[in-house]
Amino acid sequence: MSEIASSPRTQRPEFRNINALSDLPTYRLPPAGWVSILHRVSGAMMFLLMPFIIWMFDTSLSSEFSFARFTSAFGAGVGFVPGWFFKLVALAILWAYLHHFIAGIRHLWMDINHAVSKEFGRSSAIVTLVLSLGLTVILGAKLFGLY
């Protein structure tokens, strides 16, 4: 017992809390971290915008009159809300769905193939970001009438 008490203690590494103002702006999050955070954000957006999604689905399918009202909401707006705002919300839903879907496929692929290497995580995260943003731009251009 006396040997343990008299042996010199090794120094432990000293950890400190981060300072949000000085440390966070200099921290570079890897692409896999961005995909992970955006996966959660897109899921929350889809959940919070569910009433708008249900309204769009119900209004577009109920009758010819409701479909005409639906298309005019995206063109002229409703009340004090302009039509471009409805298009922006629809674009946000498009991005959220596309990103969540592609990131979900990425996670399923990693689970099935047990591919959890750093290189695969980085490359698949970049593919996820490029695909979701690229498809959003293409569909957004159609939504805003560019083609």
C-alpha cells in the first residue's frame, strides 16, 4: 500500500472549455459534420412545415377551383403574403426533402456496407451536398419559371 501512495503521479492533459467568440469562428467543420447537421435541420424543417405541405397537397387535389386558387397563391399571393414567399417556402421544402432523402440513403449505404472510413465519409458527404444543392437549383429554376 505504501508503494502506491509514494509513486509519482503522471500529469494528465488539461482540457479547457471553448470560447464561443474566439474558437468557433476558426473551427472548420468537416463535410460529414455539415451533412449531419443539415440532415437534422432538414428533418426539423419538414416537420415544422408539415401544415404547409398538407395545405398544398389538399388544395391542389380537392377540386378544379381549389387548384386554381392554389396556383394563384404561388402567382399573386394570398392576402398580405406575396407569391414569391410561397415559392421560397416551397423551395425550402424541396431542399429539405432532397437533402434528407440523399443523406438518408448515404447513412443506409454506410450501415449496409459497414463503410465508415474517413475517406468514404468525406467523399459521400461532398456527393450528398452537391446532389442536394444541384437538384434544388434545378427544381427551383422550374419553380420560379426559368424554364
